[in-house]
Amino acid sequence: MENKENSSGGENQPSKKGLKKQQKAAEKEAKKEARKQAQGEQQVSQEEDVSKGFYGNMPMIRSTERPDRTILDLKDLTPSLKDKKVWQCFFVLRQQKWTIQALVCVGPNVSKQMVKFSAGINKESIIDVEGFARTVDQKIESCSQHDVELHCEQVWVVSSAAPRLPLLIEDAVRPETDDVINQDTRLDNRILDLRTTTNQAIYRIEAGVCKYFRDYLMEKDFIEIHVPKIISAASEGGANVFTVSYFKDKAYLAQSPQLYKQMAITADFDRVFTIGQVFRAEDSNTHRHLTEFGGLDLEMAFKFHYHEVIEVIGDMFVHIFKNLRDNLQEEIETVGRQYKSEPFKFLEPSLVLTYKEGVRLLRDNGVDMGDEDDLSTPAEKLLGRLIKQKYDTDFFILDKFPLAVRPFYTMPDPTDKKWSNSYDMFMRGEEILSGAQRVHCPDLLSERAKEKGVDLEHIKSYIDSFRYGAPPHAGGGIGMERVTMLFLGLDNIRKTSMFPRDPKRLSTP
Amino acid sequence: MENKENSSGGENQPSKKGLKKQQKAAEKEAKKEARKQAQGEQQVSQEEDVSKGFYGNMPMIRSTERPDRTILDLKDLTPSLKDKKVWQCFFVLRQQKWTIQALVCVGPNVSKQMVKFSAGINKESIIDVEGFARTVDQKIESCSQHDVELHCEQVWVVSSAAPRLPLLIEDAVRPETDDVINQDTRLDNRILDLRTTTNQAIYRIEAGVCKYFRDYLMEKDFIEIHVPKIISAASEGGANVFTVSYFKDKAYLAQSPQLYKQMAITADFDRVFTIGQVFRAEDSNTHRHLTEFGGLDLEMAFKFHYHEVIEVIGDMFVHIFKNLRDNLQEEIETVGRQYKSEPFKFLEPSLVLTYKEGVRLLRDNGVDMGDEDDLSTPAEKLLGRLIKQKYDTDFFILDKFPLAVRPFYTMPDPTDKKWSNSYDMFMRGEEILSGAQRVHCPDLLSERAKEKGVDLEHIKSYIDSFRYGAPPHAGGGIGMERVTMLFLGLDNIRKTSMFPRDPKRLSTP
């Protein structure tokens, strides 16, 4: 570390690298200065340049050398000493979610030419700076590093951005700017859009969702597996499936890892989870549908009752919510500054209601629906609000869905065939998990498939997989982007998919 | 826990559930007994059955009830007390990787009918038993629970296997049985094949590879991202890519997450990793090619030199190898009992040689090849053996590949265009990672694409993604199944892919 310290107070001289020049907070002044300098350009360029060799465009880094120099990250810049000087050009440096104010001031080691060069660097360029960290008298509210600014003595452009940007970060991060910069503009310029502190926070939170999902399940002896996405027969029936050319054959993209996680259970792995992309060729252009999304899937054998599984999943969500709340508080607040929402509430243990109870609550509040009708999206939303009012939770589990609205492999209720051993889980009134006890008996499975009009020929190998001893089991599939979106109270799933795919969007930059 | 203990020694009465009946170790005796019983069948069936209600076929578990009963896992069965009895039928119960010997003996609570029923249960059926755990005088070498056997007083079939099995677990797990049960038979009956203790161990080790990959990178501030598999243009050129029908468009399956992880870097995420399936439409029917495999990908911005990245990846592999060795020792030994191999050796820090040095070593040993020739598969294998002899390591890194053999986005060496800032990593002489510093400057990238004959029109958005400031960066992609295969010294990648896909295999059961 190239820190110099003297006993009279300490001066830190960090090298700064890979920073993005975000905005000239005093752009006007800088421009004025630039103009003044342009007028006197000839004089300036003829003046001796005391800063020569301390600024400029760096040659492309091609790993030519590896200097013995430690680079300080912006987040670690929080030092002490004050100092005063007249300065001439300042700007904001950004690195991931951290920002700092930087100055270049004419002085013994800094020439006018260097100041002019610095003022002219294109926004979003990546620069290396060397300078002194100085504390400030007044907090710099607009930067993450409030108490310190950087007095530059070297300024090098590592990678210059184009002079005109299709999207300005300071606009993209402003609260409620969705009307000004719409989702498509953002996605068409995703690289810039992802540089906002909001997006830097969102994808750290999404990584957290996966981490806490895995941590909890591994702790409970679940084994992580990896299953193929190219399959020979549509996993959830023929509709909404993408077809793939497989050498001379036709194949499909898996709509879920359903078959494979069940096979892992019948193969005696007892408890498994898998994280991977799943694909739905559904022409749904809504705020919550993607054609490809992150599936967090789990499946487990149980002893007596599928409620053993509901409890594990419910506790797993509590684990995820708690850890996001406690370990990613700063990120949640960052997102909240751009997109306001109420903090996510949950109960411990999780609230479980039956489908019947849910329908009753809706009917009591004016919704006209039959016992076994499927829940419409507005009804789901309303149910979420009613349950929030009544139980003060944004997360709940709805158990015992009507058999008619579930796939053929769902175990019917043992006493009443109107119902089934299946469940959905909801966050802020939107479904984020669908699951059930599966039929593990080949005869009942064939019978159910026939009743549902599924061609037995197509699912022969699936049915046969239960002929060598299969334990009772249940599980579920979770939409990763939905969990992140709804935990943060966001309004569009494209905000939580780094490079989203929908019927109209097949590429992201 | 339904354990009864008395001061005279302690008797454990565990309930056992979800166990698979593996083999009747004393099948002959059992059969003899069954025959004897059959002869006296009429008498037996007329005898009063003292065991009535304590054995039989259980009704399908449909979550009817949830008795307040704790089920003991087989692995936890290690108790004390001895006891002696004359017994009549014994078999082996298996649960994941654990096995135990169980007996059903005629006595005050066990009828001849019950013994007969037990002897007739189909292999691989799932059964619940209740009984006393008893220590044995002589170690039961054939079972994982050496010191204890189970004296059953209740035997219930939860799920009966078909009477004839296409594959016997005891055959499938025998050392060097690949000639008897070939890979295709195994994969055609994957559910049974996966029940071997060997496979139970292999997929726990593979889960470990992913866990330690993630643990190390998260510790080093890498962020996990998820990237789309359906893409609008082939990521690594047009060859070997699967096509997908995307509504009215044509799309492709990603051959790697290359473009997207680089975009995450230019979007200022600094260090990212992603785990997901990748797809290669390559008609290669070899021991180490799959058309779909688990990709462990990482990418990071660096300060001065791509060797910063090589060091991180090298240390990451050491972290993986050490943790597998230390935490999954039992699983490694289990695999070794069926497939013999030398323990995997590695150095700390990892050995890095240049391509030139590798070629020199090969030439010194009789291989005829030019400086810039690509390594053939046999040459790679030989190099692995030579390096093992010389340096005593099964893992090494080969740095500075000829530019000609690498993709257009590889950074050329800054001083000699014959070479490039790229590297491969090897385990037991087979490539498991390919990586490089990437070209982060749009002009050089266009120039390199032209030189390689890549159509600039197809990669416009990729090139444009570097126009808004891009840090120097490097990374690599790892084949998950190859790491597991080569760590264990296995001979076929189909042994480490739970449900493998190759040009000839599109389904697993």
C-alpha cells in the first residue's frame, strides 16, 4: 500500500483504478473553465506542462507489466486529514455501488493542461487516479463516501466511453423515472442500466436468494443435482414448449426439472434441489412472465404426510427472508430509494391456509367464485391484500387445491377426489411456488393421466420410473426472479432478470 | 424417538422407513424355508397368525395421517445390546449409502406367515420395519453398519418393486463390472443404477465441486449471476450450435455464457460467476464429450495483468481439491472400491507452465510438433503423464497459448502476436478449463474478428458492449462433469452426468 503517513496528521495517497467517471457535479463550472482554457488554448499548450507523465490516455491494458502497486477500492476510502486549496474541476467517481467526489486543482504538481484533460474525459469512462484522500467540512450527501474527497495528482483513462451515451446513469437511478426512461430503453442499453446503484443492489439481493435457498437445504441434507434442459418429450404436456433440432431428431426445452428431480428421489437420493434455467414458450406479455427464468426446484421423500415437506419449504422461505433482511439491509435500502415499497413482512412459522379458507375470505369480500374454481390473477392479488390485513404477512401458503386445476401427477386427496395434496405459496399476493405430493404409484399415475387426457405412450418412461420401489414424495418449483421482485416490492419481473427473455425480446444489449 | 432402554443393557426399538430391500444374503436358506413353508402352506394359512396387523402391504401413502412417530435413519443405527435367537429369514436393507442386515425370526410375536411374507418381498421394494437393533459377535463386513443387525417385529411394504429387475444393484456395484453391465444398460435403467453406493457417492462429490467453487468465489467477492440460454446469435460462432424455434423467430442454445458474463463485467459487477447448463451440438462420441453439460463459469476485472486471474482460479481449484479430499473422504473411498485409481495429487500454489515449455517437454519425449500447433488429445494425455512424473501433480495450468488456436475475443500477447494471453487448465492430462484475457477494446476486437473471418454484422452488439468504458478482464469456463470424473480418475463422463446427453442419447430412463 502506497500510504504515506506523517505524525502531523496522516496523508493517504491511494491509487484508484477501474473507477467510472459518473458525472461532473459542477459541470457548468468545468465547462466554463474548459471554454476559458480553449480560448487560451494556444498559450496553454505552449506553457511548460508540469504534469506531463501524470495524466493521459493509458495504452490498452494487455498484461504487459504487473507493477508492485496496491490499488485501493473506493469502498475502502474513508480516511482522515483536512486540507484546503482552490480547485478547478471536480467530478464523481463510481465503482459498483460506491461513489466519491474527486478534484483536479492547478498546483505545484498539476498543470492547467491536466485539469483541461480531466474536465474533458467522457462520462462512464474507466479511469485510474492517484491522489490524496482528504476529509471534508461538509458532508457530501450525493456520494456514498460522505466524509472524504480525492485530490488527484495523476489521472489516466483506462477505457474511454463513447462521447454520447444513450442513457445517463444519473437519470436511470432517479426515483420514479420509469416514465422518462422506459423499460425497453433500459434493456436496450442494459450495460449502462446495470451500472445504477439500484441494479447493483438488486442483483446482489438475487444472488442472496440463491445462496440462502442452498444454505438452508444443504443444512437439511438436500443434495444439489444438475439435470438436462434438452428433453425428448415435453415435461408438462405439449403446450408452451420450445422445440430444438437435436441432430436429426426433434427435442424440447424443459419446462421444469420435474421428471428428473422425481427420478433422483426414486433413485434414493432422498432430498434434492436444483437451480437452473427453465423455459416456457408462452406468449404472455405481462409484468410477471418470462420465457426463460431461474428455477429453484426441490423435491423430497417424506415419511407419512406431505405436510412434512410444506413445513421444510415454509421454514426455508423464512430463512431466506430473514437473511436478506439482516445481511443485505443496505442493498434493500438502496433499491427502496429508487422504488419505494413497504418492507416485506412474514410470520414464523409461515401462515398456512386451505384453498377453501382462501376462497371463503374472497367470497366474504365480494368475489363471486365457486369452491373449485381456479384463482384469477386479480383474485390472487386481492387475497394477498386481505391476508395482509388479517394476518400482517406478505408470505403465505395455500394448501389443498382443487384436483381439477392441477397436473395429472398431483396426488388426489385420500378422502375426497375433489381436492388434492397440493399447494401454492405467495408473496405480496403473487404465486412464487407451485408444488404437491406426487403420485408415486404407477397404476394411479396411469389412471390420472387417462382422466386428464394425457397420452400414456408419451409418458411411459415416466410412469415406469415408479415400478422399482418409489417412496412417497413432494416438492415444488420456485421462480427466482419473482421472489426477488416481490421481496423488494418491484412492479416488473424484467427488473430482476439481468438479461430477460420474453416473447418480444430475444437479446439484451 | 421410540427407544426403550432398560438398565440391564438397553434395547433400541427403532422404526425404519423408506428402506430398500437389497438382497437376501442367505437367499438359499430363505428359499428353502419358503419352499418348506409352501409345502406346509395350507397348515400355515390355517394356523392362527400371531403377527396379524404387524406386516403386509401398506396402503399407498397419500398423506392420510401423520402419526406421532419418529423414524430412525439407517445411518443412525449403531447401538449396543447383544441377544441370541434362532432366526429364519434375513436380508439386507439399504438407504442411500448405508446398509444393514435385518432378520425376521419366528417367535412369540412373529408368525411363520410373517416370515414367509418377508422372504417373498421383491428386491428394491421400499419397506418400513420396526424392530430391535442388536449388536453382533462377528462384524458384518458386507454392510455399512458392521456392528449391529435389526430384529424385525413389523414389516410393511410401502412401495413394491417389480418382481424382475433389469439390473441388480449388487451386480452394478461390483468392481470392474463395466464389461458385464455396460454403460448403456446402466443409463437405460438409470434409476436403479443410481442406487449403487458408488453413484450415491459420485453425485455427492459432484455437489461438493459446485459448493466449493461457489464458497471460494463468494469469499473473494464474486457475485453469482444467471444468464439466458436462449440467444439470438451463436455465442461461439455458427458451428456446433443447436437451433430453437422462438415463436416466429429462430434462436440458438448458448454454447457458453461468454457474452453475458463479459457484459456483467462491463456493467461494473467486477467479479461474477454463473453455474448453468451449456450446449454443444457436436457429433463427438467420446468418453469426455456431452452435448449438454454443467458449466462453472467465472469472469473478473483485473488491475494490471491477467495473471491476477490465473492465480485466483488456481487457488480456487486448490480449495476445491482440498475440501473434496478432506470432507468427502468416505465418498471418495466408496467410489475407489468400484473404480480403482490413484488419489488425485495437486500442488499449492498450482503449477503454471507456458505452452512453449509444455511443447518442449513433449518434444523431448519424442512428440513431433511445431511451436504453434494445437495439442492433440493423445499429446495432452502424454503431457499430463510427463508433468506428473516431473512435478508430482495431477493439476497444472498451461499459459500463453498460440493466438491462432484461440477464439477472436482472446487478447493477443502485447509483444508477440504469435502468442496470446490465454490458458487452459488440466486434470490428469485432460482439459477442464479454457480461459483468457478478453479483448476489451472495440477497435481491436473488430480487427481480430476480421482476421478470424467472423462476420462483424453478427457480433455488432457484442462489440458495442465495450464502447461505454470496459475494464481489462479475464475468466474461464469449467466443465463440471469433467472435474468430477478426473478428480475420481473415472474413464467416462457419463459416469459423472446424472442424466447424460450425447448425440445418441436424448433420454435417460
